[in-house]
Amino acid sequence: KEQIGPKTEKPEACASYADFLNNYKKQLGWQIDRSIEANNMLGRAHQAQKPTPFLSALFVGPLQAGKDLIDGGAQYNTSGTAMIGLTDVVDSLAVIKTLIYDQKLVDFTQLLAALQADFVGYESLQARILNQVPKFGQDNELGLQIARDLMDFIYERFQSQTNYRGGKYLPGYWSMSNHVAFGLLSGALPSGRNKAKAFTPGLTPTHLARAALTDQIRCVAGLDKIKMPNNIAFNVKVVPGAEDSHQDVLDRMCAYVASYFELGGMQMQFNVMSTETLRTAMREPENYRDLLVRISGYNAYFVELNRDIQIEVIERMEHSLGG
């Protein structure tokens, strides 16, 4: 078999969670380096074949430097990256740390067998993972600590290298709809997520955590903004109460948003509709052609989305705005 990536110990050979995490970071760092290498190769090809004189005339820098945008003539020459599935990784690492190393309730052989079987025959293990292991977005420190550590590593790895225009790489955490496509290609995860299910969009906590909106707000806002300069996506689905007036709904949404930003949050995206409305729209698309939803960085007509993206939006946790 061909070795792809750095050679590290097998998981079951890691004596401690710190050893396992160090090996994971080696693999993640290698993938980051390869993504930078590929992007720089593409950029150099554009430099040779696709100069941008018109765009260069619209930016500050190229005229003064006598250099095209594509060659680094702009005042700012950063490149943005989009990291997809951080919440899934954080929750998976929390399971490994908690169940394998801290509590010693399972070993890697059992966990890997459960993942290979998509938890069929391992339902009790999946239930323990979903109900007893801390998740990112809940009122606990474990998920937040793991997320901060990973974001520090990712930021430093990207910042240590330059792009083909001489600028820095800036990590961000948003996914458009790629979290759905990538999830379809992935097997089951230690987080308890089944195979072929969508990854979490942006920095949104998974619906499997069943975390209250206030806890999610505190968790996402608790991350270091400096370490995500290419922005984030935090997607929230809220449902007004049956007796709420329009003003009641606006007041409560404003209160949530204000709290989020006061705590240091960067960005928040809302869908204000019920899960039942979305399910009905799937069954009766002819009656919901004007239904707009927020995916993860863009809006779209719900009935025009493919089925997998529709299901991901439907499965997002529903938070009540009722008084």
C-alpha cells in the first residue's frame, strides 16, 4: 500500500490522549501544507496565463507598484481559506478523550468496529456518545478547549506560510454547501454522526448536541476572533411562539444577537421558520416556491435545493422564541 501523509502511530498504540492529538495534528498539518502547495501552483499558473489589468485598475496598489494584482500588486494580498467540519472534529476528539483515555470504557478496536458498522450493532455505544459525552455548544469547557487548541494550531500553520502573491493565508470557518457534499462522502464519526450525513455548517454546533441557544451563543462567542480572520458562519433556526406578535419576535431576536456580539461574537445567520414548515415544503414544493432559507453564507429558494441540502436545513436544531 502507498503511504499518503506522514507516518504516525496507529491510534491503539498511543499511550495518552496527548500522543493521539499530536499525531492528529501531524496529519492535519500535512493536509494544510498540501492545500497551500496546490493553491500556490494554481496561482502561479494564473500569473503566467491570466493577468488581470482591468481588476488591477480598480484596486489601491497596482498602479503605485507597477504590478498586476495577480503578481501581488495590491495593498493587501491575503488569501482566505474555509475550514469545514470543525465541530465534527471537536466532538469526535471529545469522545476519544472521554471514553477511551479518561473513562477507559471502550478501546480503539471497539470504536473503529462501530464506525465501520455505522453503529449497527453498537447502538448502546452510540447512545452513550450522544447522551453522556460533552459536545461543542453545550454548557461545558471540554468542547471549547479542544476547539480553541485546534484553531490555534490551524491559524499558526497557515500564518507560517505565504501565498503566491506574497501575502498570508487567513483561516475561516464557513462552508457554503460543501459541508453537505463532503459529509456524503464520509463514513461514521466518533462524534456519533452516521455515515453520509452532512457535516456541521461553519462553526454551528451539531443538532445532535441538543444545546440551548444561549449555551451555543456563549460557546461560539468564546472562540478567539483573531484566529478566524476569514470569518465564520454560525447558523441558527428559530421559531416564533404561536401567540407572539411580530414585535415580540424582533425584540427577542435582537436580544440574542446583542448578547452574542457583546460576548465577542462575529457573525450570526438566522432561519425563522419551523421544521414542520420545511418538511411540508419538501412534500408540496408547488406551494412554497417563494420560501427563502439561509444555507451557510448564502440564501436560496428551499424548493430549488437538492434533497441532501434540504434535509440538512431541516435537521438543524429548532430553537423556540416563545415567551
